Amino acid sequence: MKSLSELFAALGENAPPTPVAGVTHDSRKVEPGFVYVALKGQRHDGHDFIPDALKRGAVAVVGERPLALSVPYARVENARRALSTLAAAFHGHPSRALKVIGVTGTDGKTTTSHLIHYLLNALGSPAGLVSSVGYAFGDEWRFPEGHFTTPEAPELQAVLAEIRDRGLTHAVVETSSHALAQHRVADVDYDLAVWTHLTPEHLDFHGDMEGYFEAKAALVRRAPFSVLNAGCPYARRLFSRPHLAYGEGGVLFAKNVEETPEGLRFLVLDEGREFPAFLPMIGAYNVENALAALAALKALGHPLDEAARALLRFPGVPGRMQVLAARPVRLVVDFAHTPKALEKALSALRPTTEGRLLVVVGAAGERDPAKRRPLGAVASRLADVAIFTEEDSRSEPTEKILAELAAGAKDGGAEVHRVPDRKEAIRLAARLARPGDTVLFAGKGHERTLERADAVLPWDEVAEVRRAFGVEST
């Protein structure tokens, strides 16, 4: 157990050697012996919750205001930065004992992170993973509720410490622009940065594309070596840094890409050598994610031919164009829950669908009702059969949401069904599907709950689909 004097010394402050049981910025999570860090948020100011933290047993407080408290208090210029420092010190700076690979970009970072994690383990480098889907320790998964891409510093450092303490040697950290800008990863020692793509997103937070670029570029500037996408103009601005470029115009690239119902077949070219590869994923865009992962393995010293061969057994990203079966009916689970994402998923599946394309999809209650009709329109325009069902209806009547989806679908050509119970909707898809068909189950992906007005139910989309179709887990 760390002492308060050790933790405050990291901030340049003196304190008594009081035992510390944890560090948090959430007063609701304070337990006896915790250090509470007061953060200023967009809606709430953590300083207002200091009395609550003290009641719960906080032994020290860190904040940005001048305060006199009954416990040791450190006033700092940036509480978020201090939170990272304290969390890393409390857990013994776990990233220093690991090879840490940070993956950033607008598109592709989740899939690329999972591919790198899988390849490291397949090639004998035991690795953990922090991603928007959840946490992995080798092949053991954890799906925390309320999780987002890169967690706040206390949770992130705790996960890295667990990866270290389990004897794993590598950690892949999907690193968001918010995490970089908000100092969540300030005390993570990265060994390799991987850059996928940069397209407009989160501009409400970063201000403009230049601000967004600078936030992402911080990862590359911190890492001693980077893997950069030669096809991304923003990545090319970082070519003065030590790097390995992949994609068109890079050292590592692909040719002869073939899309099949089972996945993607292509050749990997690397400095005059060619390696055949097969990736069991849908969507030609995933070839680029595979190249990024292969480039990362090469940068880490792994034989590229072995890495390319290992792609064949990649189990997919939980809930992200995850293929559960290729034949006789192709079953795909994806997180797509917006019109744009659903269009991308259905468009990727259509070219390799031999029969009909079916989709099971819903829309969340109490969330962005304006997307419901466009979502229904996309489903009806691009699928042959659209089964509209629940997706976290919450306090809204499911039938009302389904009526809005169906209204959007009226001008499309799909056969439309409305089934309020999601489990029954999946069973209907199993009855309707024929050999050669593809069924996309959209909206829930990796999520582990289904929210209704009167209950929050445990939910596992993959398990429900496998059960309905009689598909065994691989």
C-alpha cells in the first residue's frame, strides 16, 4: 500500500505517511483511505463534492481552488494532470514494466487494436488490451458498464497494473483524442504509436481539424517509434518522426484484395517480399487495419510471415462486424446503430451475399429520435428483409419506436417485420433465413445489457444469435 507522503511527493507536496487505499475523481467511489481529486467538468465542479468525499473517508484532497480543509490538501494548476500522476504513482507506474502500444485515429483504431492484441498473443508475446469494447488479459475478457474508449487515469492505471501483475509483457491501449487532451494517458509510457486515419470528428471538443490533429499527434510525438498510414495526409505530416509507413506509398502494402463470404484474401508486400494472408472479416477497408497491425508487429520485431499467417485465426472484434458463421447462413453481429454506420455495414455485406440480405435492427429510446426514420429507410433500401425490434427502449413504448422505423422504410423495397421482443426478432430471422443468405444483427454489438422501462436485463447478442441458429462457439 502506498503512503500519502509518496503520492504527494509526486506532486511536489509534503504530507504525512498516511496509508492510501485508492485514488479517484468520483466522490461516489471514495472509500476510507482514498485521495479525492476535484475536477472541473462541463456540467459539474468536483470541488462542490469535497464534503461528500470527506464524509466517505477521504484522507486527502487535490484541487485547483485555495481551500483550508481538515485533511491534507494539495492545490495544483491542473487537477486532471495531477489525477494521472497520482494514479500512476499509486499503482507503481505499471506502463514502465510493459511494452505499450498506443493506437489512435478516427476510424479503424478499435479493430487495429484488437488485431495487434491478437497477433501479439498468437506469436508468443502475452498481451493485454484496453479498448472501447472492453479489457482483455490475454484471452480473458471483461466488459465494464459505462465504459468508454480510453478510461480515466485511475481505471486505466489499475488495468495496466493488472496486466503487469498477471505476468503479461505487452499492453495495447486504444487511445482517443479526448484521453490525450484530458491527460488521462499522461503517465503512460508508450513504446509504439500506431496511426490509422484522421477525418472530421469531435470538432465540438477540439475546435477544428488542426486542434484534433494536434491532440492525436501528441501520441506520435511521445512515442520513440510510430507506425503511420501513408494514405492519410495528416499522418504524412509526422513522417519526420522515426516511423514505418504502411498502405499505398508505404513500406508495407497490400495487393490482389479479394472479398469472399468468409473474409478477405490478399497479398502483403514488404520490401520486395510477398506473403499471402486471409482475414476472416467483412469489408475491404479492414485490409488497411490488418496492414497497420502487421506493421506494428514488424516494428516490435516479430516475423512478418508468421504474423500474416496468424491472421487466418483472428476471432474478430466482439460486436464489430463479427462473423459468427459463414455458411449455410452468414451471421454477422455489429454495433451499427446510426443510419451512416448501418449503411456502411450493409453495403460491405451486399457484394459477398449470395442470397438475400436480412437485417435485425432497432433504435434506442430517449436518444436522438430524429435518426429513426433515416435508420428505417437505410434498412429498407439496402436489405431484402428488415426486422425492426427493440434496442434499449427505456421509458418509450417500443411499438412507437418501431412505427417510426417502419415509416422510414415505407419507400424502400424490403419485406418489413415489427417484433418488439429482441430475442423473438432473432428467432424470426432464424426461421426466415435460407442457405446463402446473410443476416446482420445491428445495434447492440458487444453491449451487455438491454434496457426496458421496468428493468435492465443482461444481454449477450452473440450468444442469443448462436442459440437461435444452433451455431456453436468457436
